[in-house]
Amino acid sequence: MFARKVIPALHRSFNYCRHSSSSGSSHYDLVVIGGGSGGLACSKEAAALGKRVAVLDYVQPSPQGSTWGLGGTCVNVGCIPKKLMHQAALVGHMIKNSSRLGWNVPGNIEHDWTTLCSNVTGYVRSLNWGYRVQLHDKSVDYVNGWGSFLDANTVVVVDKKQNRQEITADQFVIAVGGRPQYPDIEGASEFGITSDDIFTLKHPPGKTLVVGASYVALECAGFLHGLGYNTSVMVRSICLRGFDQGMAELVSGHMEREGTRFLRNSTPLKLERGTGEKEVLVSWQTVASDGSVSQHQEVFNTVLFATGRTASTKSLGLEDLGVHLHPSSGKVIGSPGCPEQSSLPHITAVGDVLEGCPELTPVAVRAGKLLAGRLFGSSSEQMDYSMVPTTVFTPLEYGCVGQSEEAALQQNGEENVEVFHAFYKPLEYALTDMDSGSCYTKVST
């Protein structure tokens, strides 16, 4: 049994910097801008090495007003709530296939969206609290405010009440991650939502259109369909760009056979208010194989955009200091031999804000710890960003590591690549009606 640790008046120390050091100053050895997985890992490691550390974290509300606590994308609007909702959908699927395993299940089982969202939110908030306690225990100052650079060693922090303070530091780590982007079409941000909003949606999503074909899009479409909602996916070109396309076709094909509708070669044109309550009228165009273009309209209850993300670096003032950012993604461009090192010696970056690195939580955590060790310890160990495994939590889960078949062929030539592959039926499918036609393994050498 775990006992809850009581910390008197803990909440008062979380909203501003504590000035209890002997100097009474607001100068730090390290200031981390961003309270996600990578930033928190770096801050705690630096504090363990005896350094004075502050973490600045502030969530700008989404266009729909969604906001959240400490922990970054993964904890609040990414991996954690996504996996819980994916699990909820899998449980429903298992229940439907349980009769041949001896379970007497009533035929009128229904899912309650509000209950799921409430429980997911409660769990996420417990993680938010846990992170705050960890920072307190490590003597890391947490500032719930947005930081931007005034000069090379000074940041101005503004909280939600517009109170301002200046903080200086010897080293800065940028760990602000990114946010979903809306397409530049009429009504997108007014009537659409993103992954920032879906996990705390206060009403059942109903008939849903997911625009995009990234892993975020397919994962959200997968659990929404699994929870019983009429779900369509609008695909401009290909699914799971950057992944092995043979595997991507198996994933999307499985979803299609299970009942998710795919609107291929299609792009949205406009969103507008429908005639009924919680209705959105979507206009889009489809390009046929012969090049002809047709236009369509349909009413949905929810439109979820998953069309890419942009780094949250725009208002940090980094470019004014001379930090090189990628022109389209806004991500920090690292240096040869040290991907986390920006163009300025005292500014580094970790996590999703770093150009060319995998956007994965375990990667950010490991990179953050190693960075702190190099900055303040005796370590010289660099993060190895190659051969990082990842999983896509679609209804047919897809795990991979290394190059896709396409990338291997392009790099090495067809004559130098050998592919071993096989379809198989998992034992857990044996006494069910579950579709094993897409269960497949591939090894490229």
C-alpha cells in the first residue's frame, strides 16, 4: 500500500519562483522552458547534480478553450489518454467476441463517453499532481507562466493574470514541444477540434470526420470507431507517411474492413454550422484517378483535424537571439555531433521541438537526462536517435524499428535488400471472429 505524502502549503509554491536562496536572486544555473517529458527529465537530473533549476510551463488554450496541467503533450493530450481510450475500444471488441470463450454477455451493451472521459481526466490530473510533487521534492522551482527571451540570458515570464517577472540563467533548455495545426480553410478553427480537445470533449462525439492520415489521425479514428461512433477518415494522399507503406496499407485496410470509412484523395474546403445542434457541414473535393475533381458535402457532429503539428517556438524570441529554427516546422536546428545543441552555446533543446529527432516520450526523457549529465556532470554520452522502436496504436497495432522497406531499397538498392515476411494468426484470435487477415510480420535485411 502506498501512503500519500502530505506537503503543507504545496500549492502556494507552484505558481511563482521561490526566492529562498541565500542570494535572494532569481538567477538559476538552468532554466527549462517547457514542462513536458523531456524538460522535466532534464530539470530533475540537473537538480540531482546540485544545480539550481527552474521549469517554466504554460499551456495556451486551444481555439476550443482546452487547457491542461504540467506534463506536456504525452501525459495530457497524447500517449496516456490515447492509450486509455484505445484500451477502452479493445475491451469493447473483446466483449463482442467473448461468447465463444464461454462468457454469457447481454446483447445490449452500451458505452458511456462521459464516464470514460471523466475517468481519463481524473487519471491524467493525478499524473499532473505527481509531476509537481516530484519537482518540489527535487527542489526545482516550477513557474506556471510563459517565458520568452528578453536577451541572451534573461527570460520574461508572464502568468495567466499577466503578472511579469524576469529570470536569468547560465543555461537554457527549450522543451516546449508543439501543437496541432489547423488547415487554412474557412471555419476550421471555429467548428473543428484537434487532439488537444478530443480527450476532454464534454459530449459524445457522434458521427465524426477525422481529417488526416498520420498516426494521430488513424489512432483517434480507430478508438472512436471502436467505441461505437460512425467514423470517417479523409486522406489527401497516403496513410502513415514515413512508415513502411506495405504495413500502412494493412493497417488502413483492416480499419476499412472493420467499418471505418476512408475518403481517399480528398481535401476539405470549408466547415460551416449545420442546421441541427452540434452539426457541422463539411465541404470537400476528391480527385479521381483520371484527374477529374468532384465536390461533396456531408453533415458531421465532430470534425477532428490531425494534419500535422507546429513547434511552439514562435513567441519565444529565439530567432532574435540568433537561434536557427527550421523555416516550416519552427523546430530548433541542432548541431553536427550534438543534435540538442542550438546555434548558441548556452541554449539547447530536447523533445518534439528538436528538428530531425523522433517525437517519442521515452526518447525525450532519455535525451533530457543525458543532456543534463553533459551540461552539469562529467558525462559525455550522447543520445543515440537511430534504431528507435515505436508503436502505432491503431485497432491493428503496428510496431516497428529501423528502416521501412522503401527506405532500405532507396538507400541500398533492390539487389542488396532481402525481405522476409509472413502472415500469421495469433492464438488469441483462434476462438473468436476477429479478423486475422492483416496480422503480418516483415524483416528487411
